[in-house]
Amino acid sequence: MTNAKTRQQGRLVELTLLLFLISQSSVASELIHRFGNPSFSGINQSSHYLTIDEQERTRVDKRAEAAQDLLDEQAREADNTVLAKFLRNLESRIYSTLAKDISESLFNYGNTPADGNPIAGEINLEGNILRWVNDGNTITLVIEEWFDGVIISTTEIVIPVGSFGGCWVDCDSDIGGG
């Protein structure tokens, strides 16, 4: 029995030590509630509002960018239709032919221009006016750019015909100070 009593006393000592250790670690303090949201506590409130504002603005910007991307894609698809390609090609060929015709009219070798009888022409191209005068020695080209009935700019180009070897009149008489 002594062994049984010793075991019981040993267990009682162990239980007492265990209760003592548990009671030491369970010291509690007063519960204090603190709001984690800065809107309620006021701590870092302005940076919190700025973060929310930035997130909202970023969302709006992403939506606007997505809408613009969609519009751009639709415009690209519209520009790549067979009809759009045909119209661009036709327009290019028309402008090329028009430039060729104007160039031939400027350097009209079929008629002989003279100071008293120059070869002249004018064309209205999409509201802009191109005028030229060929007097046999020089070709003067005047381009007027118009917008809403107001002249925006005027460009004048003087081409000395004799330097190209295409004089209709005696080029040497004007060049030498004649």
C-alpha cells in the first residue's frame, strides 16, 4: 500500500503543479474594441479615402479604355473591308491621274506659251484652289488652302522651265541678261 499511497501523492503533486501553471497563463485583461476601418476610427482616414478614390478612378479608367479599344477595333475592321480597300485604291488612282493631268497641263508642249499668250489653268480640289501660269520661261503655281470660306495659307512655286531643257521661247536671251 505504500506504493499506492506514494503514487497517489505523486499524482496529487502533479495535478497541483499543472493547475498552478494553468492559472498563471490565463491572466486576462480588459476587452477593448477598436475599429479596424479608418472611416470609424479616424486613424489614417485621409489615406483610406484616397485609396478608395484611386480604386474607383482606376475602375472608371479601365472601363473607358476598354470602350475605346472596342471602338478602335471596330474602326479597324470597317477600314479593312473589301469595299473600303477598293475605295482607297480608287481614290489613290484618281489622285494619281489628276496629278499627271495637271503636270501635263503645266508643261503643255502641244501649245507654245508666250509672254503675251501664257498657258494658264485653275482647279478647285476639295475646296482648295490650284492656279498655274506658264509664260514659256517659268511656270508659276499658286496653291490656296481654304477652310470654311477663309483662306488659311497660300503657297507659290516658281519653276524655271529653261533649266529643264523645255523652253518654248529662246531661253538664252533671258538667262544672259538679254
